[in-house]
Amino acid sequence: MSAAMEVQASLRRASALSMLLALLASPAARAAPQELVHFGVIAEEPNEPDRMFTVYSPFIAQLRERLAPSGIGVGELVIARDLDDLSQRLVRRQVDFVLESVFPMLTLRERSRSLEPSLLVVRRGEREYRSVFFTRRESPIQKLGDLRGRTLVLQAMRSTSAFALPRAELTRAGIPLVAADEAAADPRSARYVLALAEVNQAIWVLHGKGDAGAFNEGDWQALPEKIRTQLRVFARSRPIERGLIAFRSSLEPATRAKLEEVMLALDRDESGLAALTKAAGITRFERLTTAQRQAVLDWASVLMVSRGR
Amino acid sequence: MRTSGIGTRYAFYVAALSLALVAVTLAASGAIALGRMRVLQQELRDAVTTARAADDERALDGAARYLGLHLFNPLYQLDVERLNEAIQQTQAWLPVVSFLVVDRDGLVLTDGTATNVMYGERAPGPLPRDDVPDPMLIRRDNVTELRFRVAAGGVSAGWGIVTLKEPPWEASLRRLEEERTAELWQGHRASLVSLGALVLLATVGVGVLVSLLLSRTLARPLTQMSRAAAQIAAGNLDHPLTLDSPDELGDLARALNRMAGELRAHEEALRAERSDLAAKNAELERFNYTVSHDLKTPLVTIRGFAGLAGGDLAAGRNDAVRKDLGRIVAAADKMHRLLDDLLELSRIGRVVHPPEDVPLGGLVRDALELLKGQLEPRGIVVEVAPELPVVRADRRRLLEVLQNLLENAAKFSGGQERPRIELGMREDAGERVIFVRDNGRGIEPRFLERVFGLFEKLDPGGEGTGVGLALVRRIVEAHGGRVWAESAGLGRGATFCFTLPGGPSGAAAVPEKQIQSDPGLSGSSGSVQPVSPVQPVTPS
């Protein structure tokens, strides 16, 4: 190699080094977070991720803004297809915290074995809610026991209030719940069909595709007046927590603590409250009390047992 | 320029009328243009409607077939949530007013809203069945109703009833009509405003010009005439209007000038009369004073001597009484003469003889003849100019004038060694002046005017009553002439002059020589001979 070529090679190395140093010394490089966390949810409609993005993007943006000074970054929203998908992502540490109702949360906890409920979700001002059992106004059904041998219209298997809780209440009453198309059904059991939407549940009951239905009190109140007046409620479940925030167990305690601190403070200013409201009507987050935590864990045995584990 | 002047007012009328005419014209043209535009729009609309109607029906037929298939699964499964989503999606590509999904029983399952108020209601109107064509397209009240079966593979799950707003192309057309009409109208209005502004400016300009023109042609002459009338009213008649216009204003100006001229003439006549009246008043005052004074004098004499006569009579002094009575008689005689003279003087103003052509020379001879008794004893030589004119006058009065002047001259010539009277005529500035000159006592210049006063006697002890010269003045002035006295002072003689306006009727004054063939006149002039130019004549 000639001297001139050595000089040129030295210059190129020096230039590359100086560019690298400049890049590292830039404000963007200096402000880059040291840790990135991901929030995960299950898509209500597997083929429509846009709906989840629309609902949760303001929430993610608020977290990102408020966590940045602490060096914690918030990654893109993780939308799982179903409980299995989300539990897998938790295991693979692709998701660090999730928001779900009690039954899916307990299912995820069981499957991933790395999820710890931490915050209570207060939605539309309610810390807890109940499921109602309804039937046509002229139906002879008067109590849960009358559902034996009849068909219950439920929403979806992942739903707490429109599937897991009614099933738990029926189990508690000694009435097994089996799918309507299950061939060897016990005549003492009740059958169920899934209507996929609360309004469909009501319509199906009215049109005779089922004898009764069950969903939460809020959905009952949201039914069109003309439909609701043709139905009546004949039973109510025990109350259950409205929703939960749970963190991956292996998440850094300091990061989790900071996330909790930020989420607990979101409802205290206008922008944070707007983001919460957009996220499916969340009013605020509250730290789970010991009693609430125990109540949630108690629901685990009931829900899981009723599921026929 | 006055803002309320007639020019400004008429200019305003003209401007307002012009503006109104232009505004009406513009508005009318705008209305016509707008009307034509609407006709054009209607024709365009009809054409587009006709052209698009078939396409519209084909498009709606396709939409109905698509929806009939698309809604089948959710309707068949009673999935109202998906039906509602499908309805919401349909609103994105069709102008949906309402959307009803009807089940197989003909009852509304959902209207796509959260309240779903139509749920369970019997579907209104007919539904496409085997005997009714599918889809049905019903147009009414600016909306289109699309009724179609929700079916797949020959199996019907229910129906869809979609009420649509007017087709997009129709809405576009209507919007085009409304917006374009509004735009066109706005444009037209803007043009109207611009034109209006221009017209306003032009009208103001025209108004100003008309105002100036009217000011020049109408207001200024009127102002001039107004000022002239004010001048006339103030008595100033020496400023005639110079307006020379062939119209009514010119006539008015000329009439004003004529009126001013007549007023001026009348005023001058009045002034002359007033002056004459003032002179007469003064004379009358003097007359009153003089008469009362001069008539009083003989009365005082009569009273005084009557008293003396009474005393003398009582004392028996008959001679003295006789003398007293003689003085009383003399005073009475004087008073009588005074009264006669006064009577004669007043008669001059009342008794007028018709004027005639009088040869002055003959008249002089008559006067000399009458005064012969006074002239001859005093040895007075009278010289009469040979060529005296013929004048037009009251013969008798003119004789009195000559007689008085000659008598006056004779009266004041007595002290002269060679008294002489000269009667002739001279020309002063083209005016014939007849004079009677003597070489007698003369008159102090300060008394030259006074001698013509009534009862004025420069010599209180002299003869006469002092009426003669006053009588002369009265007669001469009654003829329109003047009389005056000239004298270089006491002892320097005196000249009495008078003028008589005009000559004989129909001709200039004719020298007397030409008419001396008058036999009556020549026959009566034997004692006095005219000498040319001035020749002494010894009274015979």
C-alpha cells in the first residue's frame, strides 16, 4: 500500500469515527430511553386491528409522554388475536402489561404463569359490575333453575360478564352449561349458543333462537328501549371487579412502579382523562387493595372450575 | 354658488332622474338576464335528468342486488350488530336517509340506529315478492325508495328498504343551480354596484355640468335680474341689464330695462315737479309774507290818519281833516292797485290763451306805443333790433312782458342825461336771448335775483307796486323760458334777458323782416323805427 493510500484510508477511518461520535452525541441519541415496555390487548374482532389502535393510541401516547423523562419508552400497542396469542407473547416477553376483565386476566395468568394483577380499572364510574339473566317478557322462566334443558344465548367464550360469570353462577347453582351442539348433553344441564354481540343476544332471545340470555348490567341498560321492554331480568350474578391491569412478573420493579405511578395519575389532568375515556370508557385506575386482590384470586377458583378445567 | 340655487336644484332633479332611469334599466336588464339564465338552467336540468335517469336506475338496481346478497348472512343469522355495521358502511357510498332491514315476517329487525325505534314494526308499503318486481324503485318528494329482497340461492331472509336522498347528480345539479345562480346573481349585483357607482359618478359629473350650465344660462341671468330689480327697488335706475338673450329671459331683461327707463323718466318728472312745487311754495310763502306786509302798510296808514282825522274833527281843524282824508284815500288807492296787481299775477296762472306765431318786432312796437306816454316825457331813446324773430307764444302775455320790461327800464332811466333803452336779440350757446337794456341806475349784483320777487322794490320810494318783474318771470316761465337780470353795478345800467323755447309752429323762428308786409303791424309802428343793428330812435 502506498503512503498516499494509507493516508486516504486513515482519513476515511477518522471521518467514519467522527460521524459515529457526532451521532452518539446528538440530542436524539442522548434522549433515547434505556428500557422499552409494551402494552398488550386482545382484538375484539381478530381481523380489525384498526379499532384497537383507535381506542388505545391516545392512552399509549400519554404513557409515552409521561414515561420518557424516566428513560422508559413505550412501544407500539401489541394486539393479540386471542388469549392464547397474548399469553404466548407474555411468555416471550413481547408484552409487559395488559388490560382485561377478570376472567381473561385470570386465564392469561394461568397460562403464562407470569402475570400479576396490580391495578383496578374503574370503567364508567364502576369498580365492579354484575351479569343479568334475561328472557322474553312472557317466558315461563323465573329462576336459574328454570334454565335446565333450555338454551342460554351468550356472547363469546372470552367474555367475563356474558359468558364466564353466567357460567360460574350456573355452576354454583348446580346447573352444568354445555354447548348447544354438544351431542351427549345431560338433560339437567343448560345449553348455550354464542351470538357474538350483546344486541344479538337480545334479538336471538326475542326471535326464539334461545330461551334466555346473560350479559352485564351496562349492556342491559344500553339495549334499545323498544327491545328492552319486550324482555325482563329474572336473575343477577354476584358483583365482580370491572377490569384489571396486570404486569409481567419479570418486569423490572422500578419500571413497574413507575408505570403504576403514571397510570394512577392519568385521570388527574384533562389530557390524561381524555385518553382514558377514549380507551373504552375508563374512568381511572386504582391500586388493588388486598381484599380486592384476594377477591380476584377467589374468582379464579370459581371461574376456572366452572370452565371445567 | 348657492347650494339652494335654482341651478343646483334643477341639476339635482336631472341627476336624480338620470340615476333612477339608469337604475331601473340596470335592474330590468338584470332581471331579464336572470330569467333567461333560469330558463337555460331548467332546460339543462331537463336534459341532464333525462340522460341520467336510466343510468340512475341501473346503478340503483345494482346496489339493490349487492345489498340483497351482502345482508343475507347477518340477517339469516340475526346478527343485528353486523347488519348495523353494514348499514353504516352503506351510508358511506349511498345517500341514505333511512335503512330498514325487515325479517321474513315483514317486521323491522333493525333501522341501523342505536335506539332501533322501528324494531318489530310492520314494514311500511309493499315489499317485492313473487308478483312484485325486485327491486322496486319508488320516487316521491325528492327522495327515492329502494325496496329489495335479501336473498341467496333462492332463499329469502327478508327485505331491505332504503330511502335515498335525491341522487348525487341531482343534488350536484341543484347545488350547481343554486350556487351558480347565487354566484351569477352576486356577480350581477357586483356589476350593478360597479355600474351604479360609475353611473353615480357620471350623474354627479353631469349634474355639476348641468348645474354650471343652468347657472350660466338660467341662474346667472335671473341673479342679474334679481340684483337689477333690487337696484331699481332701491331707486338706482342707472344700471341697465346687459343681458341680450333672444328668449323669455331676454324679454324679461328688456322689460326690466324699459321699466327702469320709465321709472327714471317719471322720477325726473317728479323731481322737476317737486322742485317746481318747492319753488312755488317758497314763492307762495314770500307772496303771503309780502302781501300781508304790503297790504298792511296802507291799512296802518288808513287807521293812523283816521284816528288823526277824528282828533282834528273834534278840534274843528277842517284843513287837517281834509289832509288826513286825502292820505287815507291815497292809501286806499295804493291798496287797490296792489290788489289789482295781485289779481293780474294770479290770473297769469289761471288764464291761458292758445299760443300763436307772434312777430316779436310788431309786438315790441305795440308795447312802445302803449308806453309812449312814459317814454316821451323822459326823452328816452329806444333802439329796437331790426331782425327780431317770430316766436310761438301767448301774444297778450308776451306783450305784458315787453311792456313791463320797457316800463321798468324807463322808470330807472330818469336820472340819466341821455337815457336810452335797447331791445334786441342775441345767441347764447345756440339759444336765442331777447334782452332789454338800459343805461340807467343799474343794480347791485346781490339784488339781481331779488328784483324778480313780488313787491320787491329796490327803491322804496319809487313808482309802482313791485309786481311787474314778478309778473314777467311768471309769464316767461309759463312759456317754458327763463328770465334773469344782468348789471355791472349801480350806475352802470341793467339788462333784462329772457328766452322762449322753440320757434313758430312748423318752422324755425323767422326774422321779422320777412313778415313786415303785415299791414296791420306796419301801420301801427309809426313812432318807433327799427334800426339795424342798433339805431337810436327819437320818440315822436
